[in-house]
Amino acid sequence: MRADAAATYVVGAGSSGAVIASRATENPDREVVLLEAGPDYPDPARLPPDLRDGTRNAWTSHDWGFRYRQRRGAPRLPMPRGRVVGGSSAVNTCIALRGQPSDYDEWADRGLPEWSWDRCLPAFKRLEDDLDVANEWHGQGGPLPIRRHRPEELTPWQSAFLGACEELGFARCEDTNDPTTTGYGAHAMNLRRGERVSAAQAYLTPEVRARDNLTVRAETLVRRVIVKNRAVEGIEVDTRGRVEVLPARRVVLCAGAVATPGILLRSGIGPRREVARLGVALVADVPAVGRRMLDHFGAMIAFVPRRGACSVHAPLIQTCLRYRSHGATTDNDVMVQPGSFLQLPRGEVPCFTLMVCVGKTRGSSTLRFPSADPRAKPEVDGRVFAHPDDRAKAVEGLQIAGRCARSRAMRGLTHLGWPGRATMSSRAALGDWVQRFGGTAYHLCGTAPMGADGDPDAALDGRGRVRGVSGLWVADASAFPTIPSANTNLPTIMLGERFGAWFRAGAND
Ligand SMILES: Cc1cc2nc3c(=O)[nH]c(=O)nc-3n(C[C@H](O)[C@H](O)[C@H](O)COP(=O)(O)OP(=O)(O)OC[C@H]3O[C@@H](n4cnc5c(N)ncnc54)[C@H](O)[C@@H]3O)c2cc1C
């Protein structure tokens, strides 16, 4: 492996890092070293079965083992993050949503004109090979295949859910990535014949890996970035227990919304007091690093299926309902999704679920690193549904879910299991219940946000440059200034596409 100071070191091979490495090295004059803590499976034929299986999450085999509390004092629950080339895209549910144009126009309104919807749309089109829809909103021939389950592929529960939404009078939606649509329909998913197509599989193909100017170095944990006189000078890594410093002048952090702020803090970049608490010498006082963590919150009701109606071998998720919640100013800020069974980290339970996911959350979680040890796990206070607006949206969503379950289409398949009828019929009781039992939807982001010059809430400028340090960028979901209303994988890959194009052209120095 070359240790070449002229190379760009990309840290983390997930939804953005894999994309940046692939796109930047399309230019033979750009050399990239992609560093990843987890293992690599360059031969698609040797991919472990759980990473291949796109019908459910892969929760444990390639996981960082992070945990969070829903609220202070609550028990600690798993907070999965992929630790493998492909990152969380290699373990996720494969739902491929972009969010709304207003999500990106909101970024532009914060002084980041580069990130308006009109300027992000070409990258959304470039990243995909939409196998179903060819129109002004979609791209064909891109790295990531996207498809929707056909009616005959749906499980009885998923198909009954669509019937229920129709009964309730919602609009039918043929394409959840057409920004003019709302309502119910099949999810867009990055699957090929039921198999997950991660960012690694889509972007780090054997042809891309064969490039002379790309090195993928797996099982290499980045401990910190070494900065001297406010410029990047090196990167300290631990490869299977061997610690060394690689000379580096350009480092792009793509380690995800939990690890990226950790690396920054260990490198002396962050709020002065936090850096001091960790016993690290201050390099740059950047108050917005790790100050808050954005997330989508979800609440799930469970149903007892009629005998024989539920199979844990079915695809977990195939369909959804998106709508504008009461009082919201933008479309599709809440989603309801049927689960064909209940997936828990320890196994699968044969019961049906309806999950409400609040997209435009107003609340946020907090992240705290106990020490500067690169292997120390952060303490996460989820503050799930602590904000009254988020709670109100969840309650409204659960009431809609309850109405779905009582519809002609669904009621023959099941009866309510949890919570009981008393909770379901009281808004106040449901409000308490979601705060107690709601959880993360695994869409962590916004821990090192981009923002306009002078914005005290920003850690980066609009091109991902870390404030006060030259040669250092953040280009993963940490950089989101606000949370997009939909699942975060596609928005992160879009970010990777844009950063990759800038690094390829040398336009981000
Ligand atoms: C179980 C689960 C289900 C999800 N389902 C969906 C879904 O269906 N649809 C959707 O849109 N989104 C989903 N998400 C969220 C989505 O996958 C993430 O938002 C997205 O992958 C984040 O991309 P990222 O590049 O920021 O981070 P990641 O993809 O997590 O990549 C970070 C990479 O950096 C590596 N890394 C971290 N620290 C270091 C270090 N110190 N040194 C070297 N390498 C390091 C990690 O191992 C990882 O490979 C899900 C997430 C999870 C965990």
C-alpha cells in the first residue's frame, strides 16, 4: 500500500465514502486511498449471506455495537451502524427515497445555494438505474438499480395495507421518488432479485477496484487526523493492532454521523470544552461539531396475525404510505410502513407491524464521547419524541395506522396486539406511549453540519471544508444541515456523487 501525501484519503467506505472514491478516481490523475475499519468483500460471490439478503436488515454480523437510550434513564438499546466496506448501506433495509425538493431548498435557504433541489436532482438521477420509471425525474444506467415490488410479489399483509389506504381515501402513488406525488404504493428499493445492492457493490465494482489510482485498505481504523499549523499533515491509523501515521495532506471524513464527529474531536477539532474534556490539544474551536444528532423517530404497533398469515421468510418491507401531517408546511413529512414480521436484533417474530416514521423531526439526540480512546463507544441520549410536535405527528400517524388495521382490507388478517385498545383510543395515552416505546429509525445525521460563512450552527462550509483547518473535509450524513424528510441512504449517496465529482475535477480545494 502506498503512503502518498499527494493522495486524497477517504475515511469510511459507506454510502458516501465508496461513492467519492469511485467517482474521484474516474480521473486518472486523482489518487484515492479509501480507509475502512471493517472488512472488505471484493469478490461479490463471497459476500456473507446476511449482507446479500435485501429482504431484511443485517443487524449484528458487521456492526459497531453502538447503543442509545430512548430517553435519560431508559435501558440501552442497539443503534446499528454498518462496519464493512459499504457501511450502513451494506446492512440496511434498502428503501431508496430522496426526500422532498423542500428538504434541499431548505439547505439552500440557509445560505447554501449549491444544495438547492435543482442542483441536487442531477446527482439523484446520476446515481440510479431506475428499472421501472423513465421520465424527467429519473436516471437510467447509473450504478444503483432501483425497483418497486410488483403487486404479485407483495405479501398478503403488504397488499392489504395498500387496500386499506385506498379505503381511507389516500391517493395512489406509483413512484415515491416523483416529487409531485404523495399517498400509498410500493417502495422504491435498491434491490436486485431480492439482494441488497450496497454503495460498495454499486460503486466499487471489480472494474473500479482495478484502477491504479485507487487503493482500498480495509480493517484499518482511523484514530485521528494530525493537523499542524491548521493544515492536515497526517492520519493515524490502526491496522489490525499496528498503529502508524500515514503522511497525508487531504483527508475526507466519511465515517458516518457517529464516527466522524468522534474523529474530529480526537483530532482536536470541536467545541473547546469538549476537546479539553477529552484531554486533547485544541486545533480548531468548532462549536457545532457533535453538538446535536438529527434522526427520524419511529413508533410501531404490533398485530397478532391470523394463523398461517405471517411468514418470517417474507420481505420485511415492501410498501408505504406518505402524507402531509396536520399543520405541516411540506408534503410527505410522515410515513407509515407495514412490516411483514417483526425483526429484532436477536431474531424474527411472526407478527405483523405498522410503523410510523416521523420525517421532518424537530427534536434531536445528543452524542457524547467518554474519552479520546478511538475504540470508546459514544453515549447517545436519543430524546425520542421529546419534542411535542414530533410526538403529535407520531400520535396522528398511529391513529391512521389503527384505522388501516380496522379497514375491510386488513381486519381479516389480524387483530391488535400491542398496545391495547385503551391506549390506541386515547391521544394522551398514545402520546405517553410513543415517548416510552418509540425509537430511532437509524437515520442519524447532522453531527457536523454544513452552513454559510458566519453561521454559528455550522462546522463546515458548503463544500464540506472543516472550519479553520485546510485539507480536511466532511462529506457524509454528518454534513446534512437539516434532516431530509425521508430515509437517508439515497441523500447520502447523492452527497457522495457531488463531492466525488468535485474531487474528480479538482474543484474542491
Ligand atoms: C439497520 C439500518 C437500516 C437502515 N435502513 C435504511 C433504508 O432502508 N433506507 C435508507 O435510506 N437508509 C437506511 N438506513 C440509513 C442509511 O443506511 C445511512 O443513513 C447511510 O448509510 C449513512 O451513510 P454514511 O456514509 O454517512 O455512513 P455509513 O454508510 O455508516 O459509512 C461509514 C463508514 O465508515 C466506517 N468507519 C467508521 N469509523 C471509522 C474509522 N474510525 N476508521 C475507518 N472507518 C470508519 C464504517 O465502518 C462505515 O463503513 C439504515 C441504517 C441502518 C443502520
